Amino acid sequence: MYGNLFLSSWPTSTSTQQENNKTSSPQQECEDQLPPWAKERTSILLAEQMMIGSKGLTDKTTAHDYQHMYHRYLAPLAKRTCLEDQSSKVIRILEIGLGCHVSGGMIRGTPGGSALAWRHLFPSPAFELDLHLIEFDEACAVKWADAHKDVAHVHVGDASNREDLQRVLQESGGGPFDVIIDDGSHINSHQIFAMEFLIEHVTPGGIYVVEDIHAACLNWNANTGTVVTNQKVGGTPDCMVTTDGQPTILSVLLDGQKKLALRRQPYPGVNHIDICMEAAVLQKVIT
């Protein structure tokens, strides 16, 4: 397909050489299809594209600097997806939290900014993005889903409830996800429970992201949408123990890093925990 059937000592004509030069390898074809942000060395373009795609409705690259973290992991994911399986360009993303809390998620009174950003970052036909969201606030979730049927599948549920998470996994097809993001309530116990339950549903080479891990050190009102629960995230100044004496998300993550230092996997298949600015990434071994 990519060369002649017979080798010859005769010189190749100029026209034949030009024709051969036009033949691109699968790797080159892949590179040509990648969105520009995935080709860049830095995260600057990714940040710009997240703001464009979200219509300015995400704080992931403004109040937070998550673009550095996401570029580090999503660019290689985009390239692997393109190169490894020419017949399937599916990327599966699950995000906890639609952004229904007025003071913690909504931008200009509007939820769903990050969902719009993910859809923009992985465009068709280069990718087949299978995007799923979990939202605790049913009224907010249903309203947004009705208006954005072509953006994501929205599941109503509590990410700290085993039955709800199991139902969402079944409703989303039962397969593992390349990326799971927790940007939900930020309650430490919720972050820990969701991570420990969902980590086994991450693909090899995939990532589990916990945003807002500074909830271990502060104690703001939990993001529960328009549903008033009067819950706090539970952080304390030492960042290791919550207000009710339980381990914080940061404590659990650091314990996982200690296990890795001793050549032990904190969770099956996890060989990497990256503590970033206000967030953490757990990555599965690429098999």
C-alpha cells in the first residue's frame, strides 16, 4: 500500500518521487486530523479553546489554572486515540457536576460550560466523543439536558451514592471511560468515595481527575446546585483531617503516593498520582 511490490535498481522518475512524497503515513494522517491545541507544546491554545468552546462559561482556565494539567494528559490521549485504532475514534468522558450551584459552578447564571468545552476540544469527525455528566440537582440537569441534547448525556444522581453511580455506569453503556472528572460537590467524603468507586472504570492509560482538592484545607459551602443541603466541604487548616475527624481527599491522595513510592499500586492499575495546582490526576497503566 505504501510502496512498490518490486524493488528495482533503476532510478525513480521525478514524477514517481513526487507521487510517493504525497503518500502519507498513518501517523501523518493522524497528525493532520488532530485539533491544533493537541499539537502545541504549551497549554496556551488549550486554554483559549476551552473558553471559546464553553462560550466563556467555565472557570477551569480562569479562577483555576487547570489548562496546564489538562493539556499534559489530554494531548497524549488525543494522539493515542488517533494512532492506535484507525477504525474507532471514540473518547469516553464522564464528568461529575454540571455546574448548577450559583456560587460554585455557574458562570453568569448558566451551567454546563465545561461540557460545551469538552465537545469543542474533541470535534467530529476527528473524534467520536461519548460525553456523560452526573448532576445532583435534578431540575437544573433536566432543563439543561433538554436544551443540549447534542452535547452530552445527562444523568441525575448523587456521586456519593453507590447505587446511583452503578446506575449511571449501566445507563452509559457499561464500558470504561478514558477520562473521569470530579467537579461535583467538593465534599471531601464525596470526592474520596467517588474516586475509590469509579477508578476501576477508567481505561488503561486513562485518567481520573479530582478538581478542587483545596477543599481539604478550606471549608466552603458544598456545591449541591439549587438543592439546599447546608453541607460544607469539610476542610481544615492542616489539610489532612476533615472537620468531623475523617481523612481529607489530600490525605488519601498523599497516602496513595506513599504506596507508589514503595512500589505498591494504591488502586488496581494505577501507577501514577499527580498533585497539580488545586487538582490531582490518577493515571492507569497503559497496557
